[in-house]
Amino acid sequence: MGRLVLNHSSNIEGLIPILQKLALDINIKTITPAAISRARGRSSKLIIRLSVKTINGYKAIARKGKTAQEVFISTDLSKDELKQILDFYI
């Protein structure tokens, strides 16, 4: 069971409940929502897309509307396995 690090006062609407469910997975170590930024495009619903591999997991980008937020996920899962779990919770 993983740990969700809540070190920002603001997050994309609807992101935290999804990350809390994801943290319950046995293969997830930590989930850290990070920087919020403005995106060029527009997404009508919340989307979480895996971006790049990091030293101990993956960086994901969560998008809703014109807002984007980085999410760092520490895990030993492969990119495909993590994508399947993310798709299940979204």
C-alpha cells in the first residue's frame, strides 16, 4: 500500500480521490502531486497520462480544462501495468 504526499494546497479538481484509490495498490510506493501549470489545449474531463520514466517510477500529467499538473508515481510496475491501473480508476 502506497502513500499519497499532499504538499500543495491546491490540486486539480477530482485528482486527489483518484490518487487515493491508486495509493491503495500494493505495488505503489508513493504518489506526489507537483507543479500546476496552464495548458494550451482544453480537456473537458480529467485525464491522467503517463509521461516519462524517472529513477524510481514514472511522471504523469493530469489535465482538466486548461490546467495541467505533474504527478510523480514511485513504483516497480511497468509502464503498461501502471497505465492499466490508472485507466481502471479513471
